[in-house]
Amino acid sequence: MQFLNCLPLYWGLVHSGALLDIDLFKDTPDHLSEALVAGDLDIGPISLVEYLRHADELVVLPDIAVGSDGPVLSVVLSTQVPVGEIRSVALGSTSRTSVLLARMMLEDRFGVRPDYVTMPPDVPMMLREADAAVTIGDVALRAYYEHEQGGPGHQPAVLDLGAAWREWTGLPMVFAVWAVRREFARAHPGLVKEVHGAFRASLDLALSEVATVAASAARWEVFDPASLVRYFTTLDFRLGPRQLEGITEFARRATTRGAVPALRELTFADV
């Protein structure tokens, strides 16, 4: 994914030598999800919403996800008015799961029924068109840090949607999983196992050297190393029992809204 939230994984892939054996493609979350569903990718990250819509076609790689168990820092609602007064929301065009989460939060938790428009993820431009904006990834991370550095009263205000979900449900939020097309997993079980092992080893390596990863990334980003260390260690890359409970609860609420089919079960790749 073309966001900093996946940098630890791919930093590890580079430094472990695993990239010698795979063809790697880089794109935004929505395009990667579409490519996996279309069969243009064999293995890849997919937004939770798109996984739930295509679960019959995919199996999930265990022990790896992108989520949060509390704040996420990079999935945010930026708003110029109090949440209860929001009447219009611009939704970032690169996100599927986060925009549905934001709609759930606004409508079912805060009781507002705003109008929605989908736009490219540019917070100032979005806020010229709407009271609030939902963004993900690096754009959202910048909005979060700018608000934090601006102190009390800084506008726009920022609501961390990972933290809001945890406060609402008591559960982690999983934004994306890694999945394999079922026919590919059946035809190449050994290769799927090798790729999963490389992913896990790469992520473990990067998180054990997170200061080095952050220092390397800071050379090319607007964020300083300390901010990136905080971000990388705030993200939740696990897919354990609590994360699965969070997926189940999100799926239940999304199904109630008619946004996804009912989830029968989460099928994992045999690794």
C-alpha cells in the first residue's frame, strides 16, 4: 500500500531479501483491493469492507493486518464544526472501510445524518466543500499531527476514528487484511506459505528495528523520526482473537446497514 502504514512490512521485505522472489506492485488501497478481486493480483492487502464483499473468493493470511486497538492516527475525521452539527461530509476517494466506519460513527453513535460527497483526499479542498472530511493514510496522519501541534482550539478539529471505534465497542478496529485468491492458494500452497513467512519475518524485523525504519523514512517524508516511531508502534499489525472479534462486530454492523453480505466465517490460508 502506498502509505506509511505499510512501510515497516516492506522495509523488512527489502532488508530480508524476500523481494528477490516476488513481483511487488504499489498502489492506493482501493486500487489494490480492486486488483485482487479482479484476479490481477494473487496475494495482497484488501480493505476490510472489500474482503467482506468478496470473502467467498479469498482466504486470509493469518497473523497480519493493519488496524488499531485504540488510536490509529491515520484514519481521521477533520471537522470545522462540532460533530453534532455536521451537515455535510467529504469522503476521501481512496478509502472504503474508513468511510463506512465514519458513516456508522456519525449516524449510529452521534445521531447526525449529513450529506456525503466523494472527493480526492485533500483536507483543505474537502473542507471548502463540506463541514467535515474523512481521510486515511499519510494525508490523515498530517492532519492529526498538525492538529496536535496546534494545541487546544486548533481548527479543523480531528476525531481519530480508530480511537472512536474502541470507545464505542471496546474492540480493536481492523482496516485491512492480507488475502489470497482461493484458486491461487489451492494451486500454490507452498508458495503462499513462503510468502506468508516472508511477510511475518519482515514485519518482525522492522518492528524490532523501528527507530532505524523511522529514521530512513524521515529522509523522504515531512514527519520527523520520533513521530514515525510513535506511528509505527501505535498501529496494530496483529490478527489475533480480539482483532477477529472486532472484524465480526464491524461486519455485523455493516450487514445491518446493507453495506456487505453476512459474514459466515473467516477462512484462513493453510500456512
